Amino acid sequence: MQDDRDRLLDAALTHVPFEGMNDRALIAGARDIGMAPELARVHFPGGGAALAAALDRWLGDPAG
């Protein structure tokens, strides 16, 4: 399940420059990888805020 979350994070981040760090980027990323929007909300229940928190954790992890 972590792989799906990581894939979603990567996909959603490609939309952040256009949509912002919000639910629209999260849902667009889900659409890109063929994930249902409802499942995207399971992975990031806080929406855009959870997306931002996940990015912050990822950037702070030296293993990437």
C-alpha cells in the first residue's frame, strides 16, 4: 500500500505548480495513475495538507 501512496505523491506533485498544494493536485495525480479519488483520500485523508506533510517528510529523509 505504501507503493501506491508513493506513486500518488509523485503524480500529484506534477500538478502542484499549476493547481497548488491542494485537493485538486491530489485528485489530478490520482487520475493520472488510474486511482479512484476516494482511494486517494484514504492515502491522504487530510487532502492537500496531508500531501504537503508527506512531501515535507520525504524531503527531510536523506534516503529520499
